[in-house]
Amino acid sequence: MSTSAAVPCFSIDAIRFNPAALVLPSRDLRKALRLVVPLPAFPGEDLRYPVRYPADMRRRDGSRHPLAALPHPKAGRPLEDWRGRPIVGPDGSVPSGVVFFNYEDATFQGVGSGGDGIVIFNRPTPEQACELQRFVAGMGGPAALDSVERVLLVLERAQQIGLDDRYDSTRTYAARSLTVVADTATGVPGFGLHLRASETLCAVFVPGPARVGDLHLGAEGGVFLLVSGNRESREREVRSVSPGAFTDTYSAGDGSRITAADLPCERPWVPRAAGTAGSTAVGPR
């Protein structure tokens, strides 16, 4: 963890989630839908940072992002996880897949091409979901997304219809934490509209501007969610969402509306006074 004179910088592991609010994924279909596109195994590209940020990169208010089209400071290096650690194999090799951009978080992400990778699109409307499913079906279905070029075509089409909040995950995660929306089931495992399972998560608000790893928090700050943790290894799965997306996709533990302003505020770059830190929460196992 370090502190810049201009923008505080911190490690994801510096977030204590103590105190934290307990929240649930919203059960409102309009807010909670996820469109999942699974990928087959195919020879992908190295999951490394591209030379530049996208020229169409923008802020959440739609204005041009100050980093748009600028050189990426980590160009050519392996993509990093939430802890800022390079994503590499045990032997130091860089995994293969497809590198793409999440316009909601303004970060590069990479989905693996080993056969377990999926791309998840947040908060699609039923119309958007149907359009992208038709597009994928027209290409031959998910099994035909067997090259970097074909996956990028799907991502490009998704952006054209407004689905630019997307991230990588795995079939393993989908099987554990997502449920198929029965009325729109595609008959293809892991493909189509899903809802998140009703898992209680710990949530805190981190004010901005600040930077954690490759994620730049704007003046609106960000909400960090402790998705899972292991008491023995202390390994945790942490995610970040914008305050607006949090309000749209989560509810309080009793099902009532909740906003980022209702969450405990944490400044991970500020050392806590002795006796105030308490024990580190690790959340649900």
C-alpha cells in the first residue's frame, strides 16, 4: 500500500470490511439479470495489456475519459488480478484467451480460452439479451466462438447495443453462483440470461479519487464487495462496482433499497489507530 500526493493508492488486501454492511443481490429482474456467453477451448492470445487505452474510453457520465487513446503504462505485461498480481501460471507462463475492455470499470480484462471461460454482461434488458443471443446463434452458437476474432465480434456487437459493462469469469462460478432464468432458457449450458444466487455479501464504500491496482476510482468513489473468503488461507474474492451500479443491483439484507451512502466508509490508505481496527472480516465461506 502506498500513498501518492495527488491520488491515494492502495492494495485490495488493505480493505478490512470491518465494519461492513450485509447486502444481497437484487431480485428485481430489471436490475439483477446477467447475460452469460460461454466460450469453447481454442488457441487464444496472450493475456497482456494492450499498447493503448481504447480511443472511445469514457467516464460514466459519457464524457471522454482523460486516458482515452493514451499509452498504457503496463503495455505488454501480463494482465493483473484484483490484488495487482500478474496473472501467470505456476511456471510463469502467460495464459491464453481474449483481452477486452470493461467500459463500466475502465479496465482491461481477459477471458481464458481453455474451455472454462465465460463473458458476463451486466444488467441487459430482455431485448438486448435476445439480440445478442440471436447474433451468437447466427455465428453458429457458443461452440463457434472458437477464435479471438469471433469473440471480439460478439463483444463489438454487444457494445453497439449498449452492453459495455462486461467481465470475465468461469463456468465454475456460473454453476455455483448463477441460476438460469427458466422462461428464457436457451438449452445450451451456461448460455443466456441468469440471476445471481441469494448470497449475503459484505460491502463498504471507498471515496475517490483513488487507485487500486489497475482500477481508477473517480470522484464518485466505488463500492467494494467481499464475495467470499477463507478463514484459514485468508484468500478473498473482492469485487468493485460503481455507486450507481451498486444501487441498481443490490439491496439491504432485509430487501429494502440501499445506496453507497448507506454503507460504512473505508479509507484503506489511512492507517487505523490501535484498538479501532477490530478483527478482519472474511465474509461468507
